Amino acid sequence: MKRLFSPPLRIVAVVAVVAVAAGIAAAQQPSAIKRIPLQKIDVPGADYQTVMGVAEIGPNVDIGRHTHPGIEVGYVLSGEAVLLIDGQPPKTLKAGDSYQIPANAIHTAKTGASGSKVIATYVVKKGEPLAKPAK
């Protein structure tokens, strides 16, 4: 029987097929963070707006270091997370806890095995993105 590929080329072909299959599987998985916008309201007489929403964060997720161009206040509806704000000690949050994040503070949050669901309100400058990755 004649072989189509030499052994090294067969390995490359198998690795390529596995990589494509893994990419398709990853693309089909839901995001680890589900955001549900609730409302956005301009602050009268100011260059700010309030943005309110719910975030459902999956188990064992690090949401990534980022900033907001204004303050964030929130309330944990369910689950647990560790809030990490640069220059502050880690803060473990569980259902019923509230939190505050200063404007432009670099921060992230990491959930545990049960994930977390929070409701958050941002008071941010109009025209700027709600969040930016931290440098």
C-alpha cells in the first residue's frame, strides 16, 4: 500500500486537524462573561453618564486587568469573587457584599468554582469606552 504522506508530514497533518477541531470547539463555547445591559442615563448638566448592568461570570474566570473612565459600584447577587485593585489588598466578595472601584483604577476579579453574578453601575465620561485593558 502506498503512503500519501511521509511520517513527519503525517504528524504535521494530524496536528493541523487537531488544532482546527480545537479552534472550532472553542468558538462554539459560550463566553465566560455574559453582560446584560439594563440602562444608560446621561447625568444632567455634566459630561458623564450612568451605565447599569448585570454580569454573569463563569467558574474559575479571571476577567482581566482593566480600567473604567469613572467610578464603579456593585453588588454581588450570587457566587463569590476576589476583587484585586492595584494598591489595595485583595477583597473576597460573596453574595450580599457591595464594592467600589475608583475611577481609572487598574483592577481585575477572579471567580471561584461557583462563578459570580453582579449588578454594577458605572459613572463614566460620555464618549469614552466603558472599559479599557490595563497597560
